[in-house]
Amino acid sequence: MKIARHAKILELIEKYDIETQDELAQKLCEEGFMVTQATVSRDIREMKLTKIATERGKQKYSVITGNDTEITERLTRVFKEAVVKMDYAQNMIVIKTLEGMGMAVAVALDNMQNPEILGTIAGDDTVFCVVRTHNQAAVIIEKLYRIIHSA
């Protein structure tokens, strides 16, 4: 079922400019896949989908393609362009993004494969990131700001 659902997701994002998880869930339901938003969110993460800009200035889901260097550069660019501000409390980091870019930033963070990051949860314009310790949170924030401010 999961393989068929993933194939259908690829078909749908190729055919339609799908902007939100809810919109994708609705399209999947119309195609006979009864899914929740949580399932769609998990699928997006597993499939490493990201949002890209359309010609009309909106966002849509797309498959990450290319070699590892291209992917890393693209994810770094997404991170640099989408993050508005960051802060942390104890071992939790909150990253505010441009509207609709939370998932893309979470994917970028996940693909950085930083062992200190235990996990991320993305909303529309906010990413919640958990690390093991307060000290690691401060170090991660520092690293992320260096990415944002690098040339």
C-alpha cells in the first residue's frame, strides 16, 4: 500500500501544483487512498520532497533530484532563503520560516545529518528541532547562523 501511495504522490505532484499537505491528502483521497495529514507528512519526509517556487510565485511540492552536491547546495539555499529567525530554550530549537517553507527547512535540516539533532517537526512556517542538550542547541544555532550568513 505504501509503495502504491508513494507512486501516486509522485504522479500527483507531477500533474498538479500541490502547495499543502492537506491538498495532497485530499487528492490522495480522491484517488482512493484514505490518508491522514500525519501520513502525508511522513510520506513527504520519507520521499524527500521539497517545495519549489512556481512561475506564479507560489510554492509546490517537488522531488529532490540531482547529485549529492547539487542536493546539498539546493538545501543550503532553501535554508538560507527561507529562515526568518531562530531561537532555543534548553534542548529545543525553534526556527521561524517564510510562510509555507517549514517542511522544506525541516528537510534541509534532516539532510544535514547532524548527529546532535534528534528530530524535527515542521509546520507551515515553523520548525521545531530537538537536540540532546542545552549546549548542543547553542552550538547548532551557531552553525545554522553561519550557514545563513555564508556567501
